[in-house]
Amino acid sequence: MPSPNSGKGKRILEQIAHRVMEARGFLPDFSPAALSELGKIQQVNGKPATTARDLRQLLWASIDNDDSRDLDQLTVAEPLPDKSVRICVAVADVDSLVKKDTAIDGHAWQNTTSVYTAAMTFPMLPEKLSTDLTSLNPDEDRSAVVAEMVVGEEGEVLRSDIYPALVRNHAKLAYNSVAAWLEGEGPEPEPITKVAGLAENLRLQDRVAQALKNRRHDHGALDLQTLETHPVFEGEEILDLRPDERNRATEIIEDFMIAANGVIARFFHEKKVPAFRRMVRSPKRWDRIVEIAAQYNCHLPAQPDSRALGRFLVAQKEADPLRFFDLSLTVIKLLGRGEYVVEFPDDVSPGHFGLAVKDYTHSTAPNRRFPDLITQRILKSVLGGSRMPYNEEELVELARHCTQKEDDANKVERQVAKSVAAMLLSSRIGENFDAICTGAAEKGTWVRIFDPHVEGRLTYGYEGIDVGEQLRVQLIHTDVEKGYIDFKRVPSGH
């Protein structure tokens, strides 16, 4: 296996990612039929239905990752006389160009999601669409579906509306620079300075997002954080793995999208049409969560209680931030996976346990997730009074399929991340690191080192080591192809 210094590191990782995608049943490349369709697609965004509202004059802006090019949503705020605030979320009208039962739609159906591996991204839709024609790019007129909500001072959604609109992105912004500015730790980002009134509007959005978040947490939303990293390359060589951190800007988008998804879920319920719901049911392994909390001298009730669990997590985050990521991961596994289900008109939704919301769907990222495109098609059919695009049997099968492919995508991303970490550490065999035990069971003992944040197997010296224990380890083996990283325990101080 060539070393990362061979100049081929990134290409090797891309080959691994391609192979893992195929092994999990994904289509890593678009078919000739899909590419042929793509060549015939013409720009129709900016030519919305006659019923659409022209909202291009509003101070719309996008906030996303630094390198994001597939822009699914824009946001804007408007203060109202009674101290409430109108929040609008514009979602890209992907359905206008990606029609049901086409070859491009078939690719999206098979994969159901863009897969973001540490080596490369496998987009659900061709980039000509997702980063151009169906992306809410700056200084372009685009058709969109808008979820509007009026939010009170305490973060309560007082009323809402949904409608098609013509929008225009006035500033493409990035999470980190916006967050640094909002928190007083960085300058006002240049795109904000160029748009009169945008700075004040974003501060208002930030205030409303915090109110929405606080209200959800008062109702039992869980503050769970896992340690995600992204690779830093110089040319073909991987240099580092840097942790991703939540911040004030990511919370604006997160809380507005949760609220918008709730508005759309309630709209479907009121219109009595079958639709997708996204949920995490009441945890089946609550008893194990109770046992873990007891190890921290915290008593949780015998029946699932998101408020009590939320208080425990907040306390542990403050008491021991170093181990909180691993506690979060354990709780996430015990809560169970999120899943897509179909809610029929007379059903009563159990809601999303982790978010502490009863009404929730996925609708705000149709360039990246097939469930969101399905939801958009249903939504447009209801708004336009046209025939439902899917029957009940199709929806049930799609919910099952999308849930399964989401699980598969997570496995692809984890597998490639392991290979990236193995490549980063391949030149450091024999080095010692501070670590924390993240897993101890019959099938193996696992540790996470702190710099860089990488997990591997403790193959020697694991006797008597338990989860949460800090120790000193030595890197003894890596396998980039398989994503293996092996450590042995060494005496403290070495």
C-alpha cells in the first residue's frame, strides 16, 4: 500500500469509496440514460406557476458549509408589530426539473441520498442540477416552495402558511464565518456587508432560532453531540482530521428546518393526505439508558422521559465535556435509528423522541435526500389540486427503502472514514497517544485518541479496561484498504 506521501493518497481513498459504494448497493455513477436526459434539461427555474408570489426583494440568504454548492434552502426574517417575527424558509423546487419515473429520478430512487464520504461526494442528482439548475445559487432567480411561520417571543409557532414563490439569494454565507461574527469573534463576512439590512436580519434570525431551540429543550429535546471530523488535504496528501463543531450559525439552520418540517407535517395532517414522517420512536432500550445514567449517580424514571434524559445530558456535558461525545454516541445507539414511516389521515404520530416534536418530516433538502423530493411532490400536488404522485402502497415501500438506504449510506461513510484515518496514521506506527476507552465487550475493546480524533481497536493490554477510562496507547498497525487501526496499551507517562 503506497504511503500518503506517494502523491496518490486521495486517489486511493476515492477508489476505496467507489468500491464500498458498490458493495452496499449504491450507484456511484450516473447511467448513460440519466446523462442523456441531463443534456436535454432546460432551465425552467425562475418561471414559476402564475400562482407563485414574487418574493425576490426579500433579504434571502443561504448559510451552509464552506464548500457546499448544492444550496437547498434560503431563510429570511421580518419583525412584526406585536413583537412576533415572520420566518420564511424557501426550499429549492427540485421537482420542476426532476420528474417522477425518469432515468435521473431512478438513480435518485436507488441511492435515496447524496453520500458524503471523507474521500469524495456521490451526489444523488447530477451536479448540473444539484449545484446549478436546482440550487438556490446567489444572484439567480429561482422557483421555490416557501414555508412561512410566525414565531412568538417564547419560540412558539403562532401560525403558518405554505406556498410557491419566486426567490433570489442575495448572499451565499458559510457557517463558520457567520458564527464567528455572531459570537463577536470575527469580522462581518464580506457578503453581508454588501447587502443593506442583511446584518440586522441575520441577528434577528439568530434570536428567533435561539428561542425555538430553547422551547424545544424545555419540551425535552435532547442535546446529543457526536464527534464528527473532516479531512484536510494538500493536493493528494491527507494532512489532518479536523473536528466539526456546532455553532450559532448551524443552529439557525437546524432550528428553522425543524420548525419548517413541522409546519409541512401539520399541513399534510390537516389536508388528510398520506405523507412521509420522520421519527425516532420511544426508545426500546430505555432500561439500559437508565442503567448508564445510574453509573453517573443520576436517577431516571422507569418509563421513557425525554425531559429527564435531557437534564442528565446537560449536566454531564458541563461536568465532563471530554467524555460527552462518547456518552452521546452510546445514548444515540440505545435510542434506536431514525426511520421513515407513512402517516395516513387517521393515524396518530408518535413523533420524534430526540427532537421532542410530534410533527416532523424531511422536506428541506430535496437536492440531497429522496424523501424530501417525495414530500415536495406530494406538497405541490396538494397546493395545485392535482393528482397524488404516489399511491399508498408506493409510499409504504418507499419509506422502507429510504430507511434501509440511509442505514447503508451511514455504513459507507463510516467505512471510508476509517480508511481515511488509517491513511493519516500510517506514517506514525510506534507513536504513543493519550486515549479514552469508548467500547468494551466480548467482541473487542475500542479506544479514541485525542489528536487526531481517531478510534481504533485495543488489541493488547485491554484486560480490565472499561468505557470512559483514560489510558496511554501505542499505534501498532494500520490497514487503509480495510480501515483497520490497532493499538496496544503502554504505561502512563510513556
